Amino acid sequence: MNKNFKYRLITSLLCFIIFTCSLGAFTTVSSGRVYAEKDKKEMNNEKAREQAPSIESLSGIVMNIDTGTIIYEKDAYKKHYPASITKVMTALIAIEKGDMNSTVTLSDAAVDNTPRDSSNIALSYGEKLTLKNALYGMLLSSANEAAYAIAEHIGGSLPAFCDMMNSKAAELGCKNTHFVNASGLHDKDHYTCAYDMALIGCAAYKLTDFRAISSTLTYTIPPTNLNTERVLWHGDDMLFSSSEYYNQYVTCGKTGYTDEANGTLITFAEKDGQRLVCVVMDVVPSSKTFTDTTKLLDFCFNNYHYIKPLEHFSFSKLENDSSVLQNYYSSLPHQLPNLSTDTDYSLYVRTYINTDNIDRNIVLFSAADSEIVGRIELSFEGEKLGEVDIINNDFISPVPSELTTEDTSSSKGGFKFHFYYVIIFVIIVVLVLIFVEIHMIQKRERQRKRIHSYPYKKASGTNKKKNAEGTASQDEQTHKKKTHSKSTHANKTHSKTGTSGERIDHLAANSSHVNKTHSKSAATGERIDHLAANSSHVNKTHSKSSTASERIDHLAAIHTHGDSIYGDHKKKKTHSDHAQNDHTKVKRSKTAAINHSETAPAGEQNEAKESAPKNVLGSIYSDFDNF
């Protein structure tokens, strides 16, 4: 057993040694393979980060047509003369504004202003062709007279078309461009830059007609009204497989050259979904525009690609994995809202950048006042490449804060001051002032009317109530006026009477008539009673007197008695309304007497003025004095 035990022990040791050696060898081989793969990745990474090639053109740029990303640029914003690549802008406006089947007619200016030694297809005066055929002649054979005719056809005149070109350049965002013609013939005021031409090229390449025409290698213009058919060939050598400058990824382009501009070229190319525009300017000889373009296109196609950094991104996965979201929503009593983002978002980046090594930084806003609640920032090695919005699909638009504040303050019974309250208060004050002013004006107007209605100043002490009998009707006043006029006329008549007896008889008759008139007025009071008594006494005395001397004595007694009565009566009626009425009557009687005297002869007028009575009794006394 001891011998067998030894054999077993030796066999076990040998097996252990063999197993250990085998494991070490496998580990060594595996480690070598890992390091080899790492070295290979580093080599590829270094190759992927190779620098862009140098070009001989003084200015150049490569831009992604779909994203506008600048992949390469060399003095791209420096001003240069474009030469015939100007025709890309001419074609852009013509295709957008014109009808491809419309007829273009060559004007004398189009032919005369095209130098004989410049590019042309020998179009003649008055020759007609469609806009489509004119564009083929301009883009393939770079015909300058065709560009001039297109400009006149679209803009009405060359200057007007140039204005359209400059407006379009500004619309596209060009920074250093100014056009004065449609062909690119040299002019010191006709210039652009590589960046601006790339923008113009991107806009033109998106037009189907432009791509179709400018990518055609050969085209035949059918016979026109003046010439036979014309066969055209494209002037870009990069399109022909037989050319040494051929590039299989180039789809179309436009060449340019003048002594001042040197060689210029704009090229469009596509590969693996990438669509690029390349512009090179100011290089001699012009053939180097092809070589510079090839270098730039190869570099961009080999070192850039599209990636979708959020293609497999999910917020539901981040809800459990992301500490950022966990911290943000830990204090909220609900689950993560229904968030989403654009998972088809793509970046055009260098080939050494991929979805695995790109950094994603989620930024959530502290206050969400719209459906956009945050953004995802994409970067590589600290360089920001782009960002995408985070959308809350459960977002409900809140009530405006102003309305909420007003509703809250009103519900609490509070008052919130607004500036328009001051405006309302000022308006109310102005309206009140206007109302008061109108009222004052109306009041003054009423007072003015009262003054016009009552021109005579009332006697003092008129606070007593007017006697109803004192306000006699207009008819009674008129009658009294006429009676007083007759009395005055009677006095004048008696002054001319030849005999004293006749004058006395006439005076007695007038006195009786006056007494009768005064007896009809109820407002005369005691005065009328005394006058009636006097009148009766006069009549009786007149009937008893037989001689003139007796009559005179009687009249003198009456005169004395009347004065005493009149004086007593005047004292009693100083503060009564009858004094005012008597005064008015006397005034009117005097006026009537004066009017009557104006119609009489001059002698009678003087007598009338001297004998105008002051009242009814005064007329009687005047006649007595004249007698």
C-alpha cells in the first residue's frame, strides 16, 4: 500500500504541475491577445485622428449639405472673386422664380456685353430658347450671354436681377458677398467668400432641377429660330471617368476662372449617406482646384460619419439607473413623468467618436412652464457636440399667473392696486369739473335773460307780495296808454282854442273821460276815489258857472285841492307796487306824447315837448296853466 500510495502521490503532483503550467500558458496567450487588440485600437485611434490635408488654394471649405456642419475650412470668410461659380446663384434664382418652359429671348445687350473671348455658345440677337435650355448652356458650357439673357428674363433687367441675387444672399446668411452681374465676369465690386458660396451651393443642390441639369455630362439644345442644334459638354473634369481628376463620389459641380480670380470650383459629392459641398478659390493653375477638392473630399468621407447617440436611450431605464433623476424626483410623491426625446437625432462627427464614448449630460429645469422640461447635452472630451430637448408628454398648460393672483386676491377680499385706477379717477374728476362748469354757464345765462326781461330797477321795499290787481292785463295797459295820449292831445287842442269858454268845456269833458277811465282800474285804490270825487265836483261846478271868471275860480280851487290829494296819496303809496305801475304808465304816456309830437308841425312839437305830462293828473294841470 505504501508503494501504491507513492505512485498515487507522484501522479497527483505531476497532474497538478501539468495543470498549473497549462493554465499559465493560457493566461499568457490571452493577455498577449488583449494587449495586441489594445495596441491595434490605439493605432486605429491615432489614424482616425489624422489631421486634415493642406491645400494650395488660398481659401476653401467643406460643409455638410444636410446639417450645415463645417467639416473643414481655410480662410473661408476671406473675400475673393468668384468668376463663373457665380452662375450657381443665377441658376438658384432662375429655378425658384422662373418657368422652365418659358421662352428666353436674347437682347442686343446680352450679346453685346458678352466678350467674344469669354465662354459662350454663340447665341445671336433675337434668338429664342426655353429657360431650361438656357440653363443647360449656362451650367454646362458656362455661357455668359445665356446668363445675361436669363437675368433679363427673370428680373426684367440686369440690375434688378442683381438686386435679387444680393437679397437671396442675405436671406441665406451670407457674410461677405456682393454681386453686380449674373455671369461672374470680373468687376471689383463683384465678390464673395468660400463660406458664402457653400451656403449658396447647399440651397441650390436641394433643388431637383439644379441637380438634374448640373450633373448632366452632355446635352443637345434643339434648333432655335435662328440656329441649328447645339451639343454641349460639361466643363467639370471630375465627372468624367476618362479624366485624371475623376472622382466617383462627385455628382456635379461648376468651374470658374478669370485672370483676377484665378481658378475657382464648387463641387457636390455623396457617399454613405453623406452629402458634402466643397468650395476652393484662388489657385493657379486652375487644375489644382480638382486636386485640392479630391484631397478634402477623401479626408472628410474617410474621417467623418453619422451617429445616433440617443438611438437606444430610454428614460424608463434611467429612472432606476440615474442618480441625477433619483435625486431630482426623490422628494416628489409621484413617479417619473412620461418623458421623451428625439432618439433619431444624429451627429456628424469624426469616426473615432461613437455612441459608446460620447458623453450625455441630462439637465432638468427647476421650473417647468412648458412641455420642454430639460435637455440632453452631448459632448466628447469636454467638447460640446450638440443638445436635444427633453419633452414632458403629460404636460398641461397652467393657468396664467396674473389671473391666478387676481382670483386669489379677490377671493380673500383684498385690494390690489393698479395704475389704471389712477387713470379712471382722473377721468372722473375731469368729468365732474366739466359738469360744474356747464352748470355755472347755464346759471349765468339764466341771470342774463332775467336782466333783459326786467330792465327797470325795482324800487326798494319790493319784498311785499305783488298785488294781483297791480298786474293788469296787457289790454288794459294799452287802453290806458291810448287814453293818456288822447288827454295829451286834448291839452294841445285846448291850447289853440280861440275862446276860454270852449277850452273850459273841452277841459271838463276830458276830465270826465279821465275819471271814467280811472274808475275802471281796480288797482288805483283810494286815488281813483278822490279823482272821481274831484271829477264830479268839476262837473257840478261847470254846470253852475255861467261866466269864464267863475269857471276859472272853480278850476283853481280844484287845482289846489288836487295837489293836496296827490301829495297825500304819494306818501301813502311809496312802498307799494302801484307806484311802480303808475311810473311805468307815465313813462309810456310820455313816450306816446313825444311820438305824437314828432308827427305834428314844428310849432306843435315844441309845445308838446314843453307840455308833456308826468302823469294823468299832470295833463289836466298843464291844460289849466295854458288856459
